[in-house]
Amino acid sequence: MTVKVQVLLNQYERDLFRQQAKADGLSLSAWLKQAGHDQLSVFQAKRPSNSVKDLDAFFASCDEREQGRKPDWEQHREVINRSMDKGLSGT
């Protein structure tokens, strides 16, 4: 079901938003909707994960984002050891 929402803007805001929407190839309505979704994503990213579903979604998004082959454990261990060696002050 689609619902209509009215947003009150002054003329300057409307013109500014409309100009950016046009530059993005969107209608003002679609641009505002996208901006709302973007803000929601930011808010949800700050919220701690409390469920298996949240964690599954997080790891799925990581898998989608990452490209290439994962390094093996020995490569990880080498990086950790180099980092620890650099952190030693020698005192």
C-alpha cells in the first residue's frame, strides 16, 4: 500500500532539493525518499546488532562488498606478528 506524505519546505529548500534530484536523474519525490532511506541506513548502522538475523545480514553485506581471495591464516599471522614487533619499544 502506498501512502502520501506531505513535507513542508521553504522555496529555497525546494529549489535546492529539486536541482539536486534532477542532477541525480530523480524526481524530487524519489530523491527525498532515497535521502530518507540513506538516513535510515546511517541510523541502523550505529545501532548495535542484537540478533542472529542482524549478524547474518551484516556478514552477507561484507561478503557482497569484498572482492578477491581471502588470505590464509598464515598470512594473517605474519601481519599480526609484524604489527606486534613494530609495537615493541625495546625497553
